[in-house]
Amino acid sequence: MAQIMAIVTMEKDRVGGGAPIFVVDKEEELQRLSFLLEKTLDANAHDLKNGTMILVKH
């Protein structure tokens, strides 16, 4: 079963839940932090195309 390990977003009011949430200001920072966490957490980054990426461990 997949588990959401983290959320990286530019829209802090649109996300919630039990996973760690990282709030960024710019698209470039969203991409950079998501891919850094992807490697660190050994997870897959999924772009939701709304200013939010989720990191999922499969």
C-alpha cells in the first residue's frame, strides 16, 4: 500500500493531513525541494498541477 510521505505546496490553505507539509513561494523552489525530498525519502514525487506535489512511498 502507498503512503504519502510529504507534501510540498505553494497553496498552504488547500492542503492538510498527517504528512509533513512544506510551503514554498515559487515554482522553482517547489520543484527543487520536491526532487530533493524524493531522493532523501526514497519516494516518488507526483505533480498535482495545482502548485502542489506529493511524495509517495510505494
